[in-house]
Amino acid sequence: MNKTKEITQVLGLARRANQLVLGSGPTLKAIQNQTAKVVFFPKDGGASQRKKFSDKSQFYQIVFVDALTKEEISQAIGMNRSVLAVSDTGFAKKINQLLEEKERN
């Protein structure tokens, strides 16, 4: 199984466990409150929004992921959203592990 599919499956589990922050505004607040552990932004998203979320994530030292498309994110969580944050430490740890494995391969 490829790592992208595994990441989307973990996102789906996090969604069912109610451990996601969905949408631009709530995600920005979660970053600023440091309740977000991993931020997902679509790789086919807008450049100015990408910069805003990337800069905020970097400032607050939160992992920023732009490896999935809008469609992949929406399918993973079962909702039409493109920006989200994972608020649970366990899910974030698993996602970080999968991202590291994906980079090594």
C-alpha cells in the first residue's frame, strides 16, 4: 500500500474520531492556539493561502503538509474541505511517521 493512501486512511480515522479541525478560519485559530499538530493544505490550492498557512505553521512550529490534492483530502474525510488540521497527538505522530517513510522512498 502506498504512503499517500495510508495517510488518507489515517485522516479518515481522525475524522471519525472527531480529531480534525476543518476549514480555513478554524484551522488558523487552531494553529494560533497551538492545538493543531499537523496542518494539511492541498498542493493544488492557491499560492497566497498556501503562503499564509505555511508561514503560520512554521512560526508556531507545526508540521505543514501539502502532499495531497483537494480531491484526495475531500475523499479521505468524506467532506468537501481542503484545509484542515489534526488536533490529536496520536494521529499526528502516525502521519509524521508515514510522511518520513514517504520521503525516504
